[in-house]
Amino acid sequence: MTILLDLQNVKVSYGGAKILNGVSMTVEEGTIVCLIGANGAGKTTTLRTISGLTQPDSGEIKYRGQTIIGMRPQKILSTGIAHVPQEGRLFRDMTVYENLAMGAYLQHDKAQMEADLYKIYEYFPVLKARLKQKADKMSGGERQMLAIARALLSKPRVLMMDEPTSGLAPIMVKTVGEITSMLNTDGISILMVEQNAEFALKIAHYGYVMERGKVVLEGKTDDLLTNDMVKEAYLGI
């Protein structure tokens, strides 16, 4: 299977403190990969480094075989990697439609953007009904849907999601899982950071466990779900 995203021995430090200490991982085309671990393990920093928001001290990050270290975040987005940060980071004083349009700013064909929006409405029918509503008037779950939809309008091949179920009611967690699986079926590869380890491991194909800036365990999610360390530390079993 083709490797889309490849991290090798990536190290990141802030103010002399090591945040990532030699992280290596891959995302293969057509897969959902999850990254689990306690708060402070380096999961969010991993995504920020891939998307160019944080620069590594050393190591290699390649997308489709080409290095992306040193690229500006906008350039990385244009190559096919979209990042949905924790809590979405929406423009809350703007409408749903305006937020979606910001996600499509790389497109210059208005007709194509409108066609892409119709596909978005198939995934997220609630957004079609709320186009004129301001984002700050939406529920937490609806805002998460909008954040994912906005990222999809950049037409990514790899979608990175940071804590997509954080703070959501159980029914919305289920919805996020269903949408994630649908996106993957439609050809988008996904790298997901999650505190809800059980949720992540049940929808992903492959998983990495991080502790203190390192990958300490990896494998197929079916195997991780039965691993004693994972069950005790992350599944409460």
C-alpha cells in the first residue's frame, strides 16, 4: 500500500524542553490512523509539526515522497494535507456559509466550489439548513461538523483531526465516527488524535500510542484493543 505521510525521528522542543523525542509513524493511503496517549504526550504537537505550524529541530516529514519541512502551512494545505485543530478554530462571528467559503479559498472556480458544497451538504445536512447562521450560535457538535466540512473544501488527500470528539455528547461522538468512516470510504486518508481511545481504536485501522514525546507502541487496532497495557492505561479495563 502507498505511504502518503511519513515521519522519521522527528524531534521538537520548546524553550529547551523536549516535546517530541524521535517520533516515527506513517499514514498509508486509504487508511484511518489514530494517535492516542495522555495529555502532554505530544499528540497535538505532532499534528502541528506536520501542518507546518511548528518547525521540528530535526527529523524528516515526507508527503508522497517529498519533504514538507520548511514549507509554509498554506503550501502544505495546497499539497493535500488539511488540519482540523482542537475545537475547530472557527470564525465565530461569521456565518456557516462564510466559514465554508474560507475553507475553499484555494479554489478559484466558483462553480466548482458550489459543486463541492453540494457534496459537503450530503455529509452534513445540518449545515445546509444553517448557512446564514453565525457559527457562535451553533452547538458544540454542529461547530465540529462545520470545522471538518471547512477542511474538506480544500480537497485534501490526508485529513488530520485533533480531538474531534472533545466535549461532545455521546450521540454526536457516534455521528463523528460515522462521518469519519464515510470520508475514508470516499478515499480520504485520516490521521486522528483522540483522548477517547476506545472510539479511536474502533474506527481506525492502525494506531500509535504516545508517551512523553515518543511512540511506545504501535499496531493494528484490533491488536491494540486486546493489548494489556492499552486496556489498563487507556480503556479502563
